[in-house]
Amino acid sequence: MDSFYYENKDYFDQRIQQVESSSRASQAIRNFETLAEAPDTAVYARIRPLTEREIEESHIRGVLPDSFNVASVHEPRRKVNGKPDLNSSSFTVDEVYGPDKSTRDIYDDRVQELTKWVWDGGMSLLLAYGRTGSGKTFTVTGLEKLVVEELMDGKLAGVREVHVCIFEVTGNNLYDLLNDRVQVSIMEDAFGSMQLVGILEKNPTTSDEFLNLIETAKAQRSVASTARNDESSRSHSVCRVRIVTKETTSSQEGSFLLVDLAGSEASADTQHHSRERMAETREINKSLTILKDCIRARALWSISQADAATQKHQKHVHIPFRSSKLTQVLKSAFDVKNTQTYKTLVIACIAPSILDVAHSKNTLRYAETLKVPVPKSKPRPFDKRIPTTWTNDHVKEWVKKNSGKPPINPLKLAPKESGIEMCRLNEDEFCRRALLTPGVELERAKLLYFKLWTLHIDSRALLSRPQAIIETGPTDTTLNRPQKAKTIKPGSFFQLDTEDIEDGIEIVMAMGPDIISQKSKKGEFGYICAVVGSSATAFESNMPI
């Protein structure tokens, strides 16, 4: 195909210019579309410029940004009669950055938000994916430097400690790049978290110290010469940044995982590889496939959770993170039991040459599959018992009524956040905003935070019920109907509510339903309970069933 391209270079160049001219005419219309709020998982594509060698060899660009979220791919074809033809296709992601866009543009648009999120106790994951020679390492290294500047320049509010470790994943092995490539083990602790055993973690205090660590790790990374790149990365490099808050002991750690994935290769790239190199390539491609499955499965799980109230039977979603060492390391990003919200950014790096469009299509196809379409559903109406249904006005009204006297200023606490965004705030950030109101003490700020979270946790039971039940509530007939007593089994232990505690009795054991009491005739059920203590006595308890 290379010789066929050179024979018909002028034809392909002219055809691509014609296609792009018509595309630019319609681009102005598409640019009026409204950009949605940035999701927790975003997929970007970055098209690098042509290299000096590609320009010398008269390559032309076959991959171009069509609009803010569309990449156009133009692939040369040979017709049956031997004449040239151009096959054009397009791929949609969240945003496409052309050769004229810098690493700083990507950082300002999305990565800066992730950095601040981590500083405030959140968790973020950045992945750079693409064929070898597409600019992954260049992109990740540039973004790492900007992240370091943001974290270490002292402009972010609060006092934090920054800890970093950098390692590579090669097949089923992990190597510490800050400790002379010492092999590291990964083990799952009693809480289900993956721990790196034997990793050396540094505590840089300046930007220069941090950047020196990155350069040291880069020099230790496994590289090899390929047909496409003299120094192709043959491993997945992971830079883990932990942010520890020293102001309070109850705050959660922030975590930022910046991953430079190994270059993917097609079968044509491996035809001259040795047996060991081919096995290495298979492991790389296998881990990348599993990574894609994990990202998609996690997104599907999030959608099923959000839409659980309208589904009679929620589908089980399997996340195969145990299938490779890479996804085990990144387990926290896919773990559905993780209490911290993860924000993920995938950057698909593209080589623009028309002779590489087959590989570019594979990369864009991979990136496009990571975008799981969210099904359109009727938004849940406002319910004062469910904070995730609150608008910003509802949040402000709730703060005024529940924050004590004088009330916390809702404009300081929630200037623009909805209910679901307030629930995602960590305790430190919530309290920091609350303390901006004069006269508010830390204890009152924490009480309001716990009150909101208690309401949020209790609302999960409502969300698991059909929407109509939440909107209408129980009817009078339901309230007057005797409740079934079989939902509580004899021998069950219960802690009484504060208003029901008498003579210091707090914990009781249910013996059996009280069917003789006059209350049962009124549709209320009580239980004969025994006090859990040295001198147990029987008494009647009107516990709800």
C-alpha cells in the first residue's frame, strides 16, 4: 500500500482537501451544540503533528479533527480496477485535540480539574492509550509536569503532604522505578484494597525534587526498538500521587494515578519480532483489552445504579479487574464498593500519517467503545427526602433550615452545586466552605455534613423502590392495614431509638409478636422483648416492622 500511495499521492491529497472543505462548512453549525457537563469518565483524542521524518518522506495527514468531538479518518484504497479511492470515516469522543493544540490546552480543559479534585480528597485516573510512536509518553510527561506545578506551587488552599511512587507493569511483574527496578508484589488487604508490597514511596517538598523523581523513573523504564519507534515503551508506567491532609485526621486521602500505557501493536508490526517479543506483545494487547472491559463495565454499573429505580430487575455487571496485573493495580478505579468518587480521563493518542490510518482507526475505535451511552430517562422529580433530586435552590433552602442559628450562608457553602454534587463533597471541603460564614464553628459544620450524609444514605432505600411509590407515598388504606409480623424473627437483637430508652435499657431481643395487646387491634404490632443484661425482664416494645 505504501508504493500505491506514493504513485497516487496527488490524488489522495486533493481528495482529502475536498472532504475537509465540505466538513468545515458544516462545522459552524455543529459548534452551536451545547456541551454537557463533564462526566466522571471522559475520553479525549489527541492528534500529534507529522514528524520531521514523515514530512521528509512526503506523508500527508489522514486523520484530522472534524469538530470539537469528531475525528475524521481518510484511508487510501485501491479499487478492483486498480484506480485509487478514499474511504472516509468518523469517530466521536468527548473532545478532539488537533496538532495545533498543546499539552497545556488539555491540562487547562480537564486535567486541572482532576488535580484540584485530588487535592480536596478525591480520586482521579488518567490513561494515555495509543499505538507505539503516537505521542503517549510525550503527553503524559507534559501533563505530569503541569500537575506537579499545580500541587507544589502553594496556591491551592490547605496544608497537604504529597507522596509519590512510580512503577511499571510488565506482564505479570511489577518493578519499582524509583528503587533500581526492585520487584514489587501486589496483595489485597482485609478491606479489599490492593496494596503494593515493597514499593518505595517518596515525599517531595519542591517541584524540582518531584520532577527529578519523574526523570529518574523515566530512565529506568523498559524500552525497545520497534519498526515504528526506536524507543518504544514495552511496559505500562504508573505514577501514583497520594495527597494526605494534615489539618484533620478524619479526612480521606486524595489519589491521582497517571498511567502511560504500553504501545499497542498490530500483527503486521510483529512479523519480525522474536518469540519473546511476540509473547510480550500478546501480554500488552491482552491487558489493554481487559482494561477496556473494566472501564466499560464500571460505566455500565454506574448507569444501572442511577436507573435502578425504574428497573424491576437490576442486571449484574461483572468487572474483570483480576484478569491482569494492570487492572489489579487500578482496582480502586473500578471497585463498585469504593466510597470515594473516581474521575477518569482517557487520552487516545493518534499518529496522523495517511499510511498509519489503519492503526489510528483501531485506536479511535478502542476509545469510542469506552464511551458508554447513557439511556435517556425521565429525571426523578424533587423529593425532600432524596438529596440527589435537589437543585441548587433546594440545597440553599435546606441549608437555611437545617444549619442552626445563625444559619450558614448557603451562598458560601453551595454557590452553584446541586444535591448530588453536595453529596460528593468530602468532609474537609464541606467544612471549609461552611467556616467561611462568620460565627460558624467546626463542630456545627460537621453536624450539618453528617446530617446531609445521613439523609443521603437513608434515601438509597427509597431509590430502590419504584418511582411511583416515592412520589405518591403510602395511601391511608396502607397505613390502616395491619402489618405483617413475620418480618422480624424471634431471637433478633435491636437497639432502641433514643426516645424509647427507659431505665438505661438500650438493646433488646425479640421473643415473639404481641398478638393480645389492644394495639394490635388498631393495626399496630408490638413485640414481646427481653432486655439483654444480667437480670432480663420481659416487657412490650412497639418497634416498627
